[in-house]
Amino acid sequence: MNNFDLKGKLNGLQYLIPDTGILSYLSKKEKVKLSSGITVMTFERKDILYKQNMLADHLVYVIKGLIKVFNSVGRLPGRVADLLRYFSEDVFKKTEFTVSLSRQEMAELIGTTKESFIRILNEFKNDKIIDLDGKNIKIISTDLIKVLSEIG
């Protein structure tokens, strides 16, 4: 990875900001202000731009090339437990509730496939952590849901 800080080295840095997409709504003054903090970086193949759960403090604009997005598949039972805990504690405020979302929509909320989501729900049901009846969900073991949620 190579860094080239262009601050103060070129005139008209605002011209590095394209007039396409959401950036087309910026005024010239806004582009000048935004361009004052531009750093041009060149990445090599397999360089990591961001890691999952890393806070971003800047914007990345890809001028040329491709970026591979990778979402780690770990701690899935934890994400399902997080969702069930959220529904129970924050949305419905009880351990037995009816969800109006489809399995697909719930899977998308936690960043997984419908099939993986259903598999984990069935594992929770077989382990007597929850009870399922269509869209009706009853959390049998709130302690275990909490532990799974916390440890991932």
C-alpha cells in the first residue's frame, strides 16, 4: 500500500471528486472543502482496506480496480441469538412473540442466508432453547440466548 497525501500539493483537488452519483449534488465550495483532506492510496492485490466491525473514520472512493467484500461467517448462532434477544427485549418486551418478518427478511437483518438462518433456528428448537410455531417464537431459555448473544 502506498500513500500519497495531496494536501496543498496540487491546485484544483476538487476536480478529483467526480460529478456522478451522490457526489454530483455537492457545490464547488463543498468539493473544495472535501478535497482538502484527500489522500490517494494505491493498494496491491489482497491488501485489506477494512476489517469487519472496524469503525471507519474516512470515505473510500475507488477510482480504478475492484474491491472484494468478505463477510466472515462466524459466531452465526450468536447473531441469531442477538436478533431473538432484540425482538424479545426491545421490540415485544416479552419472551413469546409473533414476528411479521419473513425468514428471508430476518436472515438479511443479520447478514446471512435464509437457509443458514432456518438451520440455526431449528438447532435452537432441537436444543430446547426456543419453541417455534410458524411466525410464533417462544424463548424457553433466556439465559442461554443471552450467553449465545454475548459470546457470539
